[in-house]
Amino acid sequence: MLKTPAPQQYQLEMVTLEELVPKDHLVRKVDAAIDFEFIRAEVEHLYCKDNGRPPIDPVRLFKIMLLGYLFGVPSERRLMQEIHVNVAYRWFLRMGLTEKVPDASTLSQNRIRRFNGTDIFQRIFDRIVEQAIEQHLIGGYTLYTDSTHLKASANKRKAINQTVGASTSAYIAELDKAVEQDRIAHDKKPLKAAKPSSKTHSQKVSTTDPESGFMTREGKPQGFFYLDHRTVDGRYGIITDTFVTPGNVHDSQPYIARLDRQLARFQLTPIAVGLDAGYFTAPVCHLIQERQIAPIIAYRRPNASKNTLKKKHFTYDAETDTYYCPQGEVLRYSTTDRHGYKLYQSTPSICQHCPQRTACTKSKQFKKTLTRHVWEEDKEACRELRLSGAGQKIYKRRKETVERSFADAKQHHGHRYARFRGLAKVQMQCLLAAVAQNIKKMALVAFLSPFYQGKCVLISLNRQISQLA
């Protein structure tokens, strides 16, 4: 029988936050799996010890930020409203039911005045990764790296064309050394020191966010973007590195430096790395193998040629360091340029009367030229590794690790758009998003372990004892 509800009653009830928060809520799992107390020591040098008003507890401050990324709340003002009414958030932040919630400007002003220009967000990310290593959630045997784009807060129509100099490869020092050694091996004189390049090109620069990059990639949206270069461990998908560049930076450029950082910072000893075709360059293949790591890199189709006879139709003889054309004629070594390519050229008098000349070369001098990188053997070794049984299994897991990590970030953690303007601020966003994903993964994995329930009981008892004290 339909009844009229009783008028709302305001009655006194004796409740605690511990009773109001569900036992299986994510914040409980995160609180049990992660120790955030290290944050206080990390930021201690940024606070004045004997002057000023008492600040908000830095552990609580960073946990507020992480709540926004953990539950996909993009607005700090809205986040504070959610904390005001959400008892689970209050429980996680150690706030009472009647305790006043900080103003939204507290977050922004601390970022701008206290944390701007520091590496505090990188240090917090690193400490969370270290906790994952201590909990044996990172194997460190296989690392998967890829990049994804974040739409910059900039209109692609509001831009100017600027003339900039030619960019330099990140691996120029290693390449110069390899070129010098190769020329010596072929009895060639060393190349003269390269003059400062006078080559320039026009580049579109945003007037709203000049630090973003205009991205034009096949199959990708065109406009101003940032790229998040992320590395994920193969065991549980824990993120071990995240690094932001403008959207017009090639994926391979920052890779080796970021790999070296992980090896040094976390003492990882990977056996293999899984990469997509964007990283299939000679320097990356060589430098990875130089570190005693197996590169499993996807196949990249070579640039199209107008000639019917492609480079694949020519045979390379490693003993004589020569190429043989389909007609059996020899292309001999000529020189090694400063870009790391060895040039092999045919004999014009023979090519002039060759029946396949028109399908082979359009040269008016009747000369066929092939190039071979000084690190071409490393690229060939990568191809063999990719086609091996183990290589196919390792590469297959890319979609389960780094690609899934990006999908989760975009769907649940606001990773489609850059919340801020400027490279440093977007780097902060990506670090906090990665921390949020890591602590969520760590909490869910810990929840499945048999030791989780006992750990929760101990934490709950310690909390009750501290409240009584």
C-alpha cells in the first residue's frame, strides 16, 4: 500500500567514518597498500620552520591531488566539493565529518608558489615505484614503452610560423664515434668537424601554449599536442617512467636517456624491451643491444621508391663488404657520410648497357647507389629477434601492458587533454596520473593477496590506538 513518507527528521546519531566507508572501497585498498608518509620528508625543505601560518599537512595536500586523478575529477573546485560530501574521501584524508575542507585555491597556490620549479612530483613518483619493487610487483625483466598524445589547451588556428634551426639527433655523439671508426677501417680520412648548420625551416608555434608541438602524424589528429612517453613493466603493468615532450618530437629521440634513467634509478636489469615501429631506428637498435638488452621492435615498412628494383632485391656480402645486383654485378664501397650511411656504387660503364637499368635507377650518370647504416647489423638482429618465438610472445604483450595503461589513463584519469599549459605543468599532470594508476594497481593486486586482510586489521588497530592517544 502506498504511504506518504514521514517528514524529514534531524536526529542525533552516533557514527564514525570507519562505519560509513564500505569495506571494499578503493580508498581502503589504497590506504592499506601504500605508505604516503614519505611525502612529508620529501617536501620538508620547501616549508619555513619558524615563520608563517601553519600550512595544510603536505601528506593530505598531495593525497587530495591524487584523489582528483584517481577518480577522474578534472576540476580542483569540483574536487573540493566532492570531498565536502564524500565520506570515503574524508576517511582517506583523515578529515572529520565537520572539519572544514580547504579552498580550491590552496592546491593551485601551492603548485604555483611552493612546488613550481621543483622535482617533487618526480620524486613522489619514484618513491611509489620503489614501494612497488619492495612488494615484488615489478619484475624488471621486460619493459614496454610507447607514447600517446594529449591535446594541448591551444587552438591550432591561433599560431604563427617561426623559423627554427635544424634539430640535432639525441645520439649524435655515439654516431660520430661510429662513423669515425668505420672510416678508419676503410682507410678513409676522418671527416672535418661539422660546421654549425645554417639550415632552417618554418615551424608552426602556438601563440597560446608555445611549448606544445604541432603534430602531423598519419592516422593521428592534427593540431597542438604533447606526447607522454611511458614505460610499463611486464609483470603487473606498473608504470616505471613517464616523460613529456612536445607533440612534434619523434618517439625514438628521448628513449635511450629515459631507459638509462630507469636502469640507474631503480637498479632494473631487463632482459628485453618491447617497442612499436616508431622506435625502429639504427641508433635505438644499436644502443639497446649495447646495454645487453634484447630489443623486440615492430616492423616498419621502408620508404617507397620509384624504382621497380628495390634494395631488398640486392644481396649484401659481409665478407667482401659489397652488394650484388640481380644481374650479378658488384656495387663497391665508396665512402661513409657524417650521417652514418655507407655508400655503395655500381660501375657506370656496366650499368649503361644493363637491360634492367630503367627499373633499377633513374640516374643520368648510369650509376646505382645503395646506402647501408654503420649500425645496420643491429637492425638486422632486431628483425631476427622479432620473428623468433620468444620475440613474438613478448611483442604480443604490448597491447596488454603499455597500450592498456594508456587506454585506462584516457578513459578514467583525464589523459586525453592537457589540464595545464606549459611543458613542466603537463609533466606534473602525467606524473600524478601515473602515480594514481600505480597506486590503484598496487591496491587491487594487494587486495587479492592472502596477506591483505591481516594488513588491513593491523592498520585499523593502529589508527584506533592513535585516535585514543
